[in-house]
Amino acid sequence: MSWLASRWDRLSGPARIGGVDLARGLAVLGMFAAHLLWITEPFDPADPSTWIAVVQGRSSILFATLAGVSIGLMTGGRMPLPAARMITARRRLAVRAGLLWVLGILLIATGVPVYVILPAYALMFLLALPLTSLPARVLLPLAGGLAVVMPFVQILLDALPFWSTPAGYPVSLAIGWHYPFTTWIAFVVAGIGVARAGVTRWRVQVWLVVAGTALAVIGYGAGAVSGSAPEAEAASYLGALWTARAHSTGLLEVIGTGGFAIAVLGACLLLCRTVLVWVVLPLRAVGAMPLTAYTLQLLVWAAIAGAVLDRVGDLTGFRGLQPFWPLTIGTVVVCTAWALLVGRGPLETILDGASRFAVPEGPRAAMRPVPRR
């Protein structure tokens, strides 16, 4: 196999799941839009002028759900790894979590005015480790239970006096509390469950679209019918619970947006069964190196803002430069070229190499075949 063909095979061959990469690519670019565009109106399916608001909250929850899918695939896919290999995989995931947390703190230190998701991502990786040996028939009901129960608890956690103390804000940044792991772990568990159900199976992919759409209709429909509003959220416990507003972590948002994420994943997997898999190759390239794409965006943002504006944290000034399309197109081009000419993303390579160096394969585990991703 030629050198270029090997890179092509790495992106489009049997070792990768194109639909998962496509969903990741959409999640990353959706977060770009949420960061860089002025979005003032809530999403209304009946009003095309509000459609860009679909990225608010939904992109990051899709990202978290796909984190669970990745964990599930790395720990065996449909069948959990044998005990010896599972121990190795869990330790490597713990190393990755530590490195993601450090990278997240470094990105926060740049002063870019966004809530960096990586610290929460790292904590959710750690919380998921004890669950990686469970089958889909346990994980999916568990995810559903967490999605229903934890929003009731989250309101109380968000109201703790600690968040108003001098230490509250830095701690919230350090643990990514804008994406509270206490509730968002439900999305990660759902993702692991999807991987265990067999994310490459046609029946599972159809089920994801159907079940995800049903959950989205229930969550968003209940919010629309009941007329939940930000004023009601601030007025009472029930108001804070019964909302589908983006980033509210209300019960209706968790159900609706969790369903949306599952449906998008299923749709991406089904689309990549068609000839359109080649049309969306640039988006799949972004999704094959999501950490690199996400980090690159924030570093370029910090560099441009530092050179052009009075301060890096000037969100209004930076958005006024209309950076979305240049950064998005540049990211897609760079990721596609890198995937085809080099291979794996640079940060993905570093994380994988560091975790393998920190946790070498045991001699007995190394003799067993590696499961398909």
C-alpha cells in the first residue's frame, strides 16, 4: 500500500467509523458557531432565521455523548474487553483524562472568553471508568435514570452558597461547571451504551434516529406547550427544573437535547452508509481529530485577539471581526490536509502515545487481538 493510500485508509478504512467522525466534526464546528457568532433568538424549527441557534447547548451535549461512544469503542465496542485488557484500557483512559484536564486549564489561561469543556470532559472520563464493563442493557437504562433524576439534584448543587465565594468561580472553571459533570455524565453513559449496542449495526442506527427523535419531541414539546421561560426559572425550583433552555441543565433540556444528540449520531451513521460519505469527508477529517481542531481554534483566537484587540477577553470585539467563516474553513482545510498527508491529529497522537507510555500493554493482554473500533 502506498504512503498516501495508507493515510486515506486511516480516514476511510474499516478501522474508523465514518458516521461517528462526522458527528464529532459537526459537534466541533457547532461549538465554533456557538463561540463566534451572535445568537440572540432561541431555536424555532418554524423560523429559518433562528436555525443557527440549534448549536447552542446541543453541540456540546453531542460532544459529550460522543465522548461516551469513544470510551465504549476503546474498551471493546459491542463486547467489553477481557479483564486484563480492560484494566489497561481504564488506566490509559485515566491518563488521557489527566492530560485533557491540564490542557483545559492551559486553554483557560489564554484568557479566551469561552467556557472550556475539557476539564468537565476529563472528569466525565474518570466517572465513566467503573461502568466500562457493563452491557448495553444496563448502561442505557442507567443513562435514562440519570437523565431523569440528576436535573432535580443539579438545581440544588447550582444553588450552593460556595459558588458565590471568592473560590467559587475559579473552582467552577477548573471543573467545567458550565457543563456540570454531575448531570452530563448521563450523556456519556448513553454514549457508552450505544457503543455496546453495536454502533455499526444498521438496526441500532435506525433505532438511534427513532428513539432520539422521540426524546427530542418529548423534551422540546413539553417545554413549548408549558411555555417555560427564563423568568420562571429564576422564580422557583419547579421553573428551574421544567425548562428546555440551552445550558440550563433542566429536565426538559436533558431529555430533549440528549435525544437530539442520539438522533444526530444515528443520522450521521446512516448517511455514511451512502455515497455521501465521500462528500462529507472534510467534516469527517475534523471529527477524526476533534481535540486538535478544538484547541487550534482557541489558540488562533487568542493569537488574533492579542494582536488586534486591547485584550484577549474582548468577546464583542472579536466577534466583530467576523471570524467564524475564516476559522471554520481554515480548520476544515487544515484537518483534511493533515488527515490525508500525515494521518492522526497531532494532539490525538500525543495523548495516545502518552497513555501507552504511562501504561504499557501487559504481556498476556498484548497477545490478544485488538477489537475493531
